[in-house]
Amino acid sequence: MIRGKQITIPAFSLLVLFFFIFCRQISSNAAKGMDDQTGSIPVAGLQRTYRVHIPLSHNKTKPVPLVIALHGGGGTGEKMVEHTLGGFNKLSDKEGFIVVYPDGIGKNWNDGRSKEETKHRAHEGNIDDTGFISALIDYFVKKHNINPKCVYVTGISNGAIMSYRLACELSEKITAIAPVDGNISQNFFPRCSPSKPISVLAINNVKDPLVPWNGGDITGPSGLKKLGKVLSVAQTIEFWVKHNECSPSPTITEEPDRDPKDGTRVRREVYSGGKDSTEVILYAIEGGGHTWPGGYQYLSTSIVGKTSKDIDANEVIWNFFKKHSRN
């Protein structure tokens, strides 16, 4: 009997350990979007690909919002899921919206910088990424009964700059944008002429070593490459405040320091009262680097800077989006 117990107890412990690891792996895969679907649509002679997360609660008889999340330069739709720690997928399951992670050509977006500035395939080939996102919206509106009044775009870095371009060129289809770590391209700015007001939530890290807070040259890691110029955060915000006819005097608050050890503090500026109930909001992260707040620290702080843990960008962005619906 004693021998039987000695064998049974370790065996049971191993079973519990295996079950624990298995459950953690399932949870990890879900967070990374391993259960997502992939698809493609033809646009301008190219087969454009994407990853999509559809909540189990989705019912095609009921119109739902669409969130389009654009990866940064060198990334993919799958990497964007990892970068955000699957946050939009979790919110999708909870709130019932669909989230799509498109793939850029050559892992980049044609965000308005010139081919001389970046040498990326998306720019050199003058890839029609605006046309791609426009077609993607139409496809999902038809196939999954997306509410056309509730279409939103977010993105980081190259994806953030692309978000601004889309707001300039597709304001009749996009309700609101939420760029993270990006400003409007200087090269594209003269052509930015939105046809409608559009709400903007910008999240910018003051100590961003790649996309400068004060505008100027975007750089590669360690500042070794110059990859085109952008406006400053102040110039970018000013443009959208004027376009939407918001109050030029913001309401400024400081967010709670939820993680005193992360080396960051968050300031919130709200420019309200815009046309068609639009607003412009800036989250300025003092001490933050080229990172997604509350997201994955994908490179060391010596290369990309610190990740703020005082806010969760996924939740902040979705809470902003769901406040706005196009008239």
C-alpha cells in the first residue's frame, strides 16, 4: 500500500502539472491570436492578406463595429496581435466587435513618405494601401454585416502614420483613428484634405527614439538610418483640432501613476466640441519610448525605450472608439 501511494501521488502531481501547462499554452495561444482566421482579397492586381478575430457571439443579423489594427514597419498582422498582447482580441470577445489585422506589402505601409526617403517596397512600388483598406472595409461591411457608421483604425509607428493618411483620404468611411507612436508624414501633409470631420486619439511617447516627438527625421534603431520626416506631435494635433473645429483650449489631466516603477507618467489633453460631435485627444507619455502602452516590450529599453504600464492602450483606444459613431 505504501509503495502504491508513493507511485500514485507523483503520478497525480505530474498530471496536474501537465494540465496546468496545457491550459497556460491555450491561454497564451488565444492571447497571441492563434485561433484567428486568415484571408485575402484582390486589390490592384495584388492578393492582399489579413488576419481577423471574430467573437463567438457574432451574429450576422446584427451590425457590429470594425477595428482595423495596422502593424509597424517590419511587422505583420500576426505580429500586431503579439505586440498588443492580444488585447483587442480579448476586448472583441467581451464587447462584440470584429478586429482585423492587415498585412503590408514587404511588411510596410505606404504611409505618404516618398520612396527616396524609405527605400521600402511599399513606397518604391507606390502600393495603394488606401485602396486596400477601403476595399477591406467594403468587404467586411458586406460579408460580416459591419456597421458602416462604426469603422475604426489604429496602428503603431508606420501603421500610425498610415492611420493618419487613411483619415486624410477615407474620412467618409472611417469614423475615428487612434495612432500610436506616429505623426503625419511631412511629404504627404500638403495632400491631406479630409472630406469630413473625424475623431482622433493620439498616443505619443515623449522619449520616442525612432519617431521624434518634436518632428523631423524618423530613424532606425540607434539612429543609424533616416527614414523620412514627420510633423511634430503639436503640429499633428493642431491640424486635426482645426479640421474638426474643436476648442483650441484643451482640458488637461494627469492619469494615475499605476506603476511607479515603469519610469513614465501620462498626461491627457482633450480638445472637445468638434463638428459632428468629434474630438481630438492626446495621451502624452513622459518617459515612454517607441512602445505600445501596456503592451509587449519587444526590444530592450536601450533600443526602443520604456513601455508605460500606467495605461492599457487597447482599452483606452476601444473606449474612445465606442464613444463615436458617424452621422
